[in-house]
Amino acid sequence: MARDYYEVLGVSRDAGADEIQRAFRTLARRYHPDVNKDPAADDRFKEVNEAYHVLSDPSTRARYDRFGPDFRQIPQDYDDRVRVAGQGGGPRRATGGGVRFTQGFGGRGGFGGIDLDDLFEGLFSGRGTSGSTGPMPGADQEAELRLTVEEAFRGGQRHITLSSGKEYDVTVPPGVVDGQRIRLAGQGGAGGGPDAPPGDLYLVVRLESHRRYRLVGRDIHLTLPVAPWEAALGATIAVTTPGGEAKVKVPKGSSSGRKLRLRGEGMPNRKGQPGDLIAEIRIMVPTRLSHRERELWEQLAAESTFDPRKNFDSRKP
């Protein structure tokens, strides 16, 4: 069964004609085949146009409100027939049923006696279907901007070429994160008519995976390799971050999995607090030992009373 037409346009059931037209114009700009190449947009455009075609005509809208999605199946003289049969009154509004409508649009062709080409010629040249005037702004468009973590951290100038062949010099703000959008004003779809403003182009940031860093919001997570003696005795270790070298203080008695936080050392944020750098300790042991190293490890094993498995199973997960 088709979606409710009011839901399709995103308006309430008591919406006025002007509100319905504004909703239609907004959705038409977004899904029209001339400005949106997504295959799914064509079906969405047809759905929006059908909803507008029904709700913009007062008599058709009244029948839709009364009979629901089956309104086309109800004869125009239904009330007269009911009165002749002596049943009195009209039917209650339909709430569903097995009726399936297959009346199509034929791409941008006609529907229900209306030529969509003519309709959109008027719409995009500023002649609305209800006598409204004004140029039709161009559609906003999107494109991906792939960056490394280091590039996103530093920001700066980037020269990009889109699949369409258009080239742009883009200023990337420091600290952009995955999914953030960079607006290029006036670089979107062309408007309808000589005085219609173009839409905007939005570059959606996509961060490439990194062998060392993992981003969670603006926090930068990394693994910190630590020698056994550094973990046992404590140490200050230099680590490489997207912003340069940082010093991490490892407390004595640290075990693998412990996380150390450096506040404000994560991704920058022009509008608020920067993220943190979070280093997770991983204790590493040598795979090859010299003769002297083996002696020292054996000596430590003989002298130490430390049992890493004592009470380990009783710890809370």
C-alpha cells in the first residue's frame, strides 16, 4: 500500500496550500532527476509528485481525506448512488485494504493528465503551480573528501578533483572528523532561471584507516609498547602523535591494557574542547636473549615472589 501522502510531503493533515507547495518545492529540488543522480531518487521524486498532485487539488484532496488510499476506486457519484439506494450518508474513511495502485509516471512524463515537464518548467523558472513567483534555487550536492588522520589533524589547503572533472582549492579546518561536512557555497546544482542562485556543494569528510591511530569522536587511541622493566619501575616514554611528539608517563606497576590519558592532545576543535590522546599499554618481551640477558631473567625468576596468576580468576571482569 502506498505511503500516506501527508507523510510523503512531511506536512500535517491540516496543512494549508502554501505549506504543501513549499514542502513539494523543497523535496522536488532534492530528488529531481536533473539534480540527483542517485537511482533511488527517481522513485522518491515520483512519490513526492504524486502526493503533491493529490493534495494540491482541493477536490481530490477532499476525496483522499474522506476515503483514504482507495479514493480512486470510489465512483465520483458515490453519494448519489448511496442516497438512491436508501442507505444514507457516505462510507467511513478507508484505513487500508488490498488495493494496489500501479498507475505510473513514465519517468518525467505525464501523470493523471498533468505533464511533469510542463509542471517543472514552471516550477524551476519561478512560476509555481498555484501562482507563486520567484526563482528556484539550485539543489545542494555532496561529494566525499578522503583524508588521512594526519591531514585531518593539521588541516590546510587541499586541491581536489571531483568525478565530474571540476577542480577546487579547499580549506580544510584543523581537526575535522569523519562525517563532518565542509560547505562550498554556490558550487552545487544550477538554479532554475537566469536569476536563480545555485545550490551549495558539501564535502563529506571520510577518514582513512590508520595502522597506528584509531579515532573515537575526537579522541585519538593508540597502542603504547612498553618493556617489562618500564612497566614495573615506571618510565616516561616519547610517542609519535598526529600533532608531533608527546611524552607519556607510565606509572610503576602498570600492566597491559592500562589506558593513559593525555588531555587535550587529541583532535583539535575550533568550536570547543579538543579531544584526548589515549595510550593503551602493551607489555612487550624480547624474542631473542643474549647470554647475559638470559642470566638476568633467570636471576629475577629465582628471586621474585610475584605470581601473576594469583587471584587472577577471582577478579571482576
